[in-house]
Amino acid sequence: MTQQGIPEQMTVVVLDSYSGAEALRVEQRPVPKPGKDEVLVKIAASPINPSDLAVLTGHYGYKNLPPLIPGGEASGTVVAVGPGLMGRYFLGKQVACLSQGDTGVWAEYVVTTTKGGVFPLNKGVSLEQGAMSIINPLTASAFLQIIKQGGHKAIVLTAAASSVGQMIARSCQSAGIKVIRIVRRDAQVEMLKQRGSAIVLNSSDSDFCQRLHDICHQNQVHLALDAVAGSLTAQLLEALPPHSKVTVYGGLSEQAPQASLDQIIFQSKAIDGFWLVPWIEKKNLLQILLLWRRAQKLLGTDLKTEIRERYPFEDARQAVEDYQNHMTGGKVLLVPN
């Protein structure tokens, strides 16, 4: 193993049970060693995403037995590498990295694979922006591809005030695609309108369903991207014209997507799901690199993320609770001391 001054022990955030923020604590563990085609990343920052909240309650695609280290993405510097040419290429570079399913990145040091687990950051990208440069930016980029391939000129977008929601909307606007944004509070409506959003609906309004129906039919919208699920999915299906689809990519309501048989059977409407991991796995190396290069160039514009607060690992429980209470005010970062 090639390395640069690495301690024996590190601080990690541990989830003791699938019971949310209350089950988080910190402990000391040995610093892991990278194997073949692996690198050791000294972590600089890691955001709290909705997918991380799902992990904390056992509602994510990966369900390893606690205790476990949570955290889906981070940034840092490669300080050690195992055998293999790709590892030597990354040594000393600032990178973004992904968790590997069985262990997360809320730790001072993380081992990840050079085959899709680590990405070099452009020189103009800070480590803080780099920490948030994979999950949301690539999700927004993926949806833009899907929308273009489907020939859609307009879409509906729920949770439109979220970080990824704003990325998706900005990417669509730059491509000339109209976005009907849905939020759940008046303050979010005002925020998005101040930022130039033309059509913003509040799902809490009494006339929401009728207004959504009228707008979808006037603009011939046949695709809705839904990060909420639950009863909102049924409302989306009801509002869309026949032969439309709702793609569910999140579960902020913590409820299963709902639908009526009438919409599914007699109006040929459909519900499907999107998960970034298998979507990327279907791409070849060149396609992934091109997607990554495009995302890196747009981190200061369409794919930019605002940062609201930073917390040390020791305050991980407070950080998660803060994010849960203010999910649209900017990202919360966890940083090593």
C-alpha cells in the first residue's frame, strides 16, 4: 500500500439501530487499508441527503444489519492506494466518493473502489461543492436525459424547492423544457417565484388538484417526477392526460405511492421508479465519464448547491435533526473535526 502519513485510529459516525437520528453516535475505529484497485480517501465533508434519512430508518435499498456507518457521498483527498494502475492515478488528488453499500462515508477515512466509487474533482471545484457533486447532480443529469429521450416539452416536478428539485428545474429550463413545480408551503412558492419560476403550485391549497389538472392538460404534460409518493402520486396521475407516467424517485412522505385502478387500467397511465445506482450501472465507462465531466462544469450554475450549515461528526444527531426540520434551506454538511 502507498500512503501519506495516516493515523491508526479514526472517528466514525455509527447508527446503532434503524430508529433515526436518536440512534447515531461516534466511536473510534481502525483506519481501513485499501486493497487491489481501491483507494483510501481522507474525508473533507459529506452532505445529509434524503437518501441518508431513509438509511437511518431502514427504508433504503441497502439494508445492512446495524451497527453501521451511514452516509452516501463525500469529498476528500486520496492519501493511500492499493495495488493497481488506477489507484496510482488517484493518489494525492481531490475527489468525490460514494459509499459502497455495506459501509457509508461518515468517517474520517473511507476505502472505496476506483471502478465507479471515486471521481476526480475539477480544479475549480471546492471540496465542499465536491462533497455534493455526485448524487443530486447526476440524478438531475439522468432525468434531463430521460426527459429528452422521451421527447417531453413540459414536466411536473414535486418537492421542487429541494436541492435536487432545483437542479432538475434549472437543467430543464436551460434545455427549453417547461417545469410545473409543486411544493407544500407558501414560503417555498415565494422563494421559487423570486428565483424566476413561472408556475409553482402549493399542494396544500384547496384548489390544487383542479389547477394542476388544468395546467397539465393545457401544456400536454405526460411525465411527472415525484420525490414525495403517498397520496400525491395519485393526485399527479389524476391530473395528467391519458397515456402519462409518474416516475417516483423518493419517498419524502414515507408512504407507498397511491393510484386508482381507473387511472391505471382505463386511461393507460403508469407508475415507475428511478434509482441512480442501477441507472449508472447500465452505462459504460465512457458514458459515465462524459456525464461526470458535464456535471462538473455545471456545479457553479445549473447544478449548484447552497450550503446552510456545517456540523462536526460529534454533532451528527443534531445535524440530521436540523436537516429534517429545514430540508429546503440549503444543505447541511458533516465535517471531521
